[in-house]
Amino acid sequence: VAPDPGPSRSFDFTPLFPSERVLIAPRDHALSRRAPASLKELARHPLILPRYQTETRALLESEFRRLKVPYDIALELDSAELLERYVELGVGLAVGLRGPRASESWTRLSVVSLARLLPSATIGVVRRRSLPLSEAAMALIAALQAAAQPATRGKARA
């Protein structure tokens, strides 16, 4: 389950649900009650980002470079749970994708839409075309589609 990788000869994508990019901040942070007016405003704060080049991180850093906005990465992590914990401790702010159900820790954090600043994504099942799916895998994909929002159910995109 991942964001849509775009057109591919090697992979099929079965969409499950839309997901907007969000700012994750401590509840007492100035940006916990409103979205930053610009990426420049967001860049004034230390950022906690995933270590690996996720689509969200690549997009965010590309936009900072395009706008010639300096930014500070306070911490790089490869765990979403640790990322949320360090945000909660006040080390910095994070940018992530909102799924159909928020993380349990998001009740202790503020999650603010960045839809005006960054494009949303579609989350779905990515699979290699050259590998046949087992009956169990097909059943899992069907169950995920059934659990997703009705408006986003659809066929696999070739």
C-alpha cells in the first residue's frame, strides 16, 4: 500500500483512497491551529522528515528548492511512529499523508491540512505486473477496496 507511482510498464496500481498532505505539529505549536500561509512560513521551523526519499519528502524538498527557500532538517527517521513521537516532544514539525484513519497518536498532536500548498495523493495497492497474484492476495485487495471510501473504488490502472 503506497501512493500512486504514476504510469508504469512494470506495475499495476489499484486505488484505495485519496490522501491529502498534512502538517503534524505539537498541540501547543503556533501552526497547530492554522495551516502555514506558505512553504516559506513552514520552512522557518525545524523539520522532522523520513530518512528515505518518500514521495512527500521529495515533493517538499523540490518545492523548497524551486522557491529558493532555505529549510532545516532537525531529524531524519525511518519510522513513522518515531517521527510522531519526536514531533510530540517538540523537536520539529513533520509533513505526511493523511490516510482514511488517523494514527492513534494524532489525538495527541495537531494535524493541519496543507492542501493549499502541496498536492494530494491517491493511496492504493502497487504490484508488479510480472508476478501473478494468489487468491489470498486478490482477496486482500478486494477487502481493502471494500474498506476504502466508496467514491474511490475502481479498477486497477494499467
